[in-house]
Amino acid sequence: MNRLFETSSEELVDDGNNLYLCGMKKLLCPQCKIAAMYVKNEQGERLLVYVLENGEVVPKYPEDSMEGFDLTEVFCLGCSWHGSPKRLVK
């Protein structure tokens, strides 16, 4: 595994196939309990995201820009739930 960057609270690790955000847990959908979410922009385009335990919405792929996306509402990839990131559970 290769460490891509590290701060006091998080670290990105690349195992060659996947990128992992370490050090902070991801919040889960209150309905189906998965972490995979997306947000939308005005054009209806989707961006895959996670919500960290500190409430920060981060892109699944760090190189993706979140500019223009509404971070106040997240949509679950596993079920029909959507709402404020503040409603996600540990």
C-alpha cells in the first residue's frame, strides 16, 4: 500500500486498486447502513461522496471537484433515503 498523503486527522492509502480514507470513520445511511452516497448539481449530475464522522462531505475520488454540487443533501446509493448529511448515523 502506498500512502498518498497524511494529515493529523486523515490519511489516504492506495492499495493499487482502491483508495482508502483512513483515520476517520464514514457515517452511514440511517435506513440501510451503508456509507456510499452521492450529491447532485443543478444539472442533475451525480458525484460519489462519503460523509466523515466530523460531518465533512468528501468525494469518493479525491481528484473529483465538488464545485457546483449541493452538499446540503446527500442521496444513498443503497436505498431510497436522502436528506441532510447531519442525519447520517455512526
